[in-house]
Amino acid sequence: MVQLIVGRKGKGKTKELLGKVNSEIKEISGNIVYLDKSTKHMFELNNKVRMIDVSDYMIDTPDAFLGFVSGIISQDHDLMQMYFDSFLRISNTEGGDPAALIEKLDKLSEKFGVTFILSVSLDESELPESLKDKILISL
């Protein structure tokens, strides 16, 4: 399953994402990974959450991002959730249509049982119709 937290920049998506991940870690029996564009929020995360600063890796296309995510999944059989802050930036889909990449993430989710929660800096009205049913929070 892919869930979206959507809203323009500065609306509080990261705060919602951090709140969700920190409450989920108390309930979930498996592992959680949090991907971000920097380590700025590292100390706001529960220490049981694995944080990865995507800018440390040479991810320059949506396909490279998908390969990176697939690699993380392949190395952790207890992985249950992945959180992506600044999804458009870390996945290199800014200015483009993220629907194709999100569809591929949905397929990964079904195959490996990992839930993806994405922070997307777009207004709900800017999302393609195919993604509107995935919205968890709209700010």
C-alpha cells in the first residue's frame, strides 16, 4: 500500500510524517526505514527507526531511486514500512508526473508487504486522479 501526505511546501507535511512514524514504531513488530534529503530530522525520530540520507547516494533518476528502495527491501526481510520525506526531490520526480513511480512502488508494496508513506509537495488538486485514492492526509 502507498499512502500520501500532500500539501504545498511549508504546510506541515514533515511534522505529520514524523508524528506518524514515531507512533507506528511503538505498535509495529517489524522494521521501519525513513528516507530524507538530509539528516536534519534525525533527532526527531525514534532511535529504532533507520534513517537514510538519500543525498549521500548517487540517485539521479526515478529508476535509480526505485533500485535503491528495492535494495533496502532485499536486505531487510523484517521491513514493514518505509517513509519518504520530500518524495519528489529524493526520487527525482520534481516537475514531472510522479504517478508512474508511485505505481511501481505500489507493486513493490504488494509483492513484499511493505507499506510506503510519502510526503508529496503538491496540492491535492495537482495530483493525477489515479493517485487521489492514496491520500492519507491533505494539508
